Amino acid sequence: MFTTSELLNEAWERLEASILRYGDEPVGTVAAAPDPSVKQYNYGHCFIRDFFPSALAFLTQGKTKIVANFLTETLKLQINQATIDEIRVHMDGARPGMGLMPASFEVVEENGSSCIRADFGERAIGRVTPVDSCLWWLILLRVYQKATGDIKLAQASDFQQGIKLILDLCMVKRFDMYPTLLVPEGAFMIDRRMGVYERPLEIQALFYAVLMVADELLLPENKTDIHEEIQQRLERLKKHIQEHYWIDLARVNEIHRYENEEFGEEVINKFNIYPDSLATWVADWIPKEGGYLAGNLGPGRMDFRFFALGNMMSIICSLADEEQSQKIMNLIGKRWLDLVGSMPMKICYPAVEDKEWELITGCDPKNVRWSYHNGGNWPVLLWFLVAAALKSGRQSIAERAIKAAEKRWSEFKDRDKWPEYYDGKRGMLVGKKAMRYQTWTVAGYIVAKDLMENPQHLDWIRFD
């Protein structure tokens, strides 16, 4: 048995050991730092998404240099007018838009000197597009400014230009009728085929946060032409998500009785959702006092699965209103075994299986039921759950989640070895393909513990 102090000390040791250096400067953390005998593949890269909890952990200790270096070096990797032609040479015919940031980067030796090499998805499994990278980067820039008080970094001309490019990329006029952000499959944390293309909740929550961050960090002279558009998009997006993505028993009853093929402006079933598409488990699973935001919404399609990160971020950035936030917390409390189990937290619920698994995942052996992205339990989601619970005034849920993780690790840390994810309906098994000593697993635990001890740090990441 290990004490919580021993767990936290080892977590910090592992996090420090994961630091990636460019020359003598720390610039990020590798995705995982297993034993040298284990082949790392791209787990030796620093992923923009993965570094976010690492950055939070370092900032809690006043270790600001690594975060500033990360923000600066990754900004240099952003596709812009000066780099676009060079980057496209390595894209096998693809022509990504300006403002896109890489999924990850590595430090390599070329011609006897170190350099940073970015991966925009051209080497990724499935060649997925890292849509969320620029969103996480911009949110982290705000976190850094709030944690350090350093306003000069975000106000530097190259950072102002980087923010503008991200806005241009996200708000470009498209063939689309909705205020949501339309993305391809595998564009965020779930980066494999899982039926999460189109308008996934997680992307909408990050997009909402990014719009607020951009409006906050851009200097007045740099947003005169876009401030009003940002405010309008925020209002439309919030209204759209709160009204149309929300699921509780009242909404389930409404969908159950939907009429179809309605035409005109004043219709109830605006997206032509067919009642027979209502998943049979939903009505029995949602408690009377609970609810959540759907995973996705589009013409004739509503994804009724519960996606943890999207719902937690919706609470953190106030995309969900106060009543909805409380109902999401109620749902987690009432369906604890399903959504948390022995390790916070399940990435999505329920898992798809049998014929549905074949059709949705393309028979992906890594995403079999209750594994990996298909209902696996991801320890990194612990800090998101803690942050959302604290913002909602539900400290007991935050405490319960941390205790669940510590109970597991106090008994089995040396066997589990801080894995990437857990398998099984209750998250009892170390993931079959999980990398050990996963950096955002240890960083997520550190941040969760810090938020409990220093709740004022929640102000770095919350939006009101």
C-alpha cells in the first residue's frame, strides 16, 4: 500500500522525467516515458493536447519557463504565410489552412544540430487532422497569463497574429447552417474512427472557450473588425448547444413523440431526428434529476452517448448553464459505477458493440467495447471532473473521484504503472494496449490534487 504523499511524490518524479528539451531549454513533456526497452513510437513526441495538464501542474509550482517556451516554440510551428509552402511539401498533396497547429512535435538531430520537427497528422495513424491543437494552445495562453500575470507574451505581435490566424481558421465562411464548428472524424482526443465527425460536443466546448479567449487577449486595435462577430457567434453557439444538445427525461419524452418531415420555420423537430433512432438505454439510464449534453448533432442525427470531456469542458467554460451543470453532476453521482467505476473517468458511455461496433469503428481492434476510446476509463479525465465539480460547487464529487483513483493506485501502482487508460465496464483492467507511465495520467492527478488544496487555481481555467 502506498500513501497519498508517496503517490504524489512519484507523480512529480515521473512528470519531471518526461520533460523534453530543445538545447538546454525545456519545451514540453513527452506523451509517455516508459522503460527504455519499450518502443515509444510517437509517444516520444510532445502533443499540444497532452501538454495542457502538464503545463497546469508546472504553473502550480511557479515553474513558468517551460510553459512560456512551449507556447513560443509551438507558435513557430503554426502554419502561416511564411511557412505554408515548406509545410505543404511534406503533406502528400494535402493543403491545410493557415492557422493550423501540429498535433505534436519532437526534437531531432539534423546535420549535427537539434531541431524541432512537427507532425500535422501527415504521419499519424489514419492521417487524422489535429483540429483541437490550436484550440488547446490558445486556452493555455490564457491560463499562462492568468497564472503568471505576464501580459507581454500574449500581446507580442507574433502571438497576436497567431491568435488572429486561429480565429480566421475557425470562423471562415463555410457551407454550413449552424454556429457549431464542423470537423472531420478523429479531430480531437478521440482520434480514431468512432463516429465523432461533424459537430462533436468536445470541439464545440473548446471552440466556445477559444472565442472568449481571443476576444479577451486580442488588443483593441487587432479586433475592431471581428469583435462583433465573435460576440454574435458566442451567443448563437451557446443558445444552440443549450437548446438542441441537451438531453434529460423531458427531452427524451419529446423525442419519443417527434413528428418527422416537418417543413417551415416554426417546427419542433428542427433536425428531423427519427424517434426510432432514440437509443433504447437512454430513458432507463437518465435519472429524474439528471441530464447531459449529447455527443453530436446534425441533420437526422443525434449521438446519445455521454462524452466526458465535452460535458466537463462545457461546465468549465460555462457553455452549459447552471441548471444543466447541476444536472450533469447529478447524473455522474447517480451513475457513478457507469461513468467513474474504479478509475475516473470513462471517456464515453456506453460502448458500441457487435454490428454497431463494426459500422462505427470499421472493426477497430483497439476500440473494442469498454476499451480505449470506446468506453475506456482515462485517468487524465480526473482533473477535468474535479474542475467541473468544484466550479459547480460539488466538492463531494471531486473528493470521491480522487479517492477512487487513489484507492486503485495505493494498492496497484507498481503493477499498473500509471497507464494511459483502463479497460472494462468498471475500468478494472489496465488497458490492453495502454502505454505505461503516461505523462498526462500523472499530470492529471497532480492538477486534481492541487485544485482541491488551492481552489483559487480554478480561476486560471474557468469562464463565467
